[in-house]
Amino acid sequence: MEQDRLEDGSVIHHELSPDYHDPLIRGLHHIIRASIKVLALLMVIVIVLGVVDVGYYLYDSLKSPPLLQLSVSEIFQIFGAFMVVLIAIEIFINIRLYLGSNTLPIKMVVATALMAIARKVIVLDLDKTDPSEVWAIGVVTLALGVTYWLVGRSDGIFSRQPTAP
């Protein structure tokens, strides 16, 4: 089985190797990869519909009295809709990276989760939110931030080439 290698000679891990030695597993890998491609296509449809929805909501909000003015709550709803589309784009990028490299892009997945929790914080209505939920969101945000930092540090540690004395 042919394997891709990094510059230092180490083998790159393949989640769904197209040249796996067992024909059944190889066939199942092809089915899963085809399913991932269908998911990517469906995600593009979701993104386009999301953009249309944001545009329609903005148009609808601006045409209602008072004309060409948005309330603070409408602005936050529009921000939330924008963030949902941006999260969908991040998910699509994760799918594309996964298809292109056969490895799970951990840093991108954590960044997508950070974007999702940021969306939650941006549209959070503190008048309707229980304090325990605010604490939970804070803990999740902190955990994701630390995870992103650690993954970034480990990328730097593992990608450094040893220097000659």
C-alpha cells in the first residue's frame, strides 16, 4: 500500500485511504467519500439559501416602517443570520479539507466551534438567559480557546525541523 510521507519521512495518517489492502474496506471507503461529496454539495446549497435568506430578511426589515431603519434587535438577528452562513462556510471548508487530505483538520474544526460559540455570545439576550447558561457558555468558550491555542502550539512543535549544531 502506497503511503504519503512528510518531508521528514514520517507517514501521513489516512482516515479513508483509497488504496486500503482489504477490498471490502476499500469499497466502503469509496462509499463514505462519495457520501462526503454529497454532503459538500448539500452544504453549498445550504450556504446559497442562507445568503438568500439573509438578503431577504435585510430587505424585509428595511422596507417596513420606519423606512430604511433597523432596530437593535433586528441588527442582532441579522448578525446571527450572517454568523450562521459563515459557520456553514467553515463547515464546507472542513469538508473540503477532509476530502483533500484524508485527515481531519482538528484546528479548523475547533475554529469552527469557536465561531459557533461566538455567534451564540453575539446574539445572546441576557434578559432571557439563565446565569448558569452564561457560565456554561463562558466555560465552553474558555475550553475551546485553550484547545485552539494548544493545537496551534502543537502544530509549531511538530512541524519544526531540528537545527544542525
